Amino acid sequence: RVLYVDIDIHHGDGVEEAFYTTDRVMTVSFHKFGDYFPGTGDLRDIGYGKGKYYSLNVPLDDGIDDESYHLLFKPLIGKVMEVFRPGAVVLQCGADSLSGDRLGCFNLSIRGHAECVRYMRSFNVPLLLLGGGGYTIRNVARCWCYEGYQTPESGCQNI
């Protein structure tokens, strides 16, 4: 069983659609909702058939900051980990949710973004980090370097 968590500003529609009818993969997407591409990811989109209740969408408002984001992220992900008990986690770390992104509208700091990585690591489940969106390239590079540094098996701690 795999848990896919998406912290990119856009809804993780492609992955959600791919696994919408299965109970082997659970998808969780924290994203801007409404008049924003791709316009999907409503709270009521929860999966279908065997996949019902294996899709969780968390639509967010413009300007959400680290504290508000974590007040949602940590308890929701904690409960998902407790109930779903995945054997592995895929975390899509799109940097367009950072403050100052050219296309984004959230107000997350690099440290706040990386806190999601640290929190996922705290469950001691195999974790695959993926890049994603990000339209202010310097911020993307800073964010992903910082998050890579937070991952001990990357070997970066000895630099």
C-alpha cells in the first residue's frame, strides 16, 4: 500500500485519477482550489468503487502560511498514516506553494515546506521525494536543496 501526498499548489489530479478506483494507493492533495488550474480537487472527490475514501482533497485559500498549513497537514496526515498504514510514501514537493512564486498564491517559507518532509520522515516509512511545480527557479533550487539536506540518507549531512 502506497500513500501519495501532494503539497504542490495545484491539485494532484493526474495521480488521483490514476488510482481513483483502487484501495492500494491513497492520494492526499493540499492545493489551491476554485478558479485555479486544473479546477479539480473538491472535498467531495473521495474516490469511487474500491477506491472510495482513498482520495483526500484539502482545498486551501490564497495566502495560507506555515502555521495554518501545518495545523491542517499534521493532524490530517497523522490520521491517514494511522488508518491507512502505508508501506511506502511518495511526497510530491512542488515548490510553487512557496511565498513569492510567480504563479503561486500561498505564503509558505522554505522551512515551512521542509517541515512537511520532516513530518513525513517521522513515521519511519520508506519515503520517496519528488519535485514538481515551481515558477521562481531560485526558490525552487533553494527549497529542494534544503529539503534534500533534511534527508539523512542523501549523504548531505557530511558536507
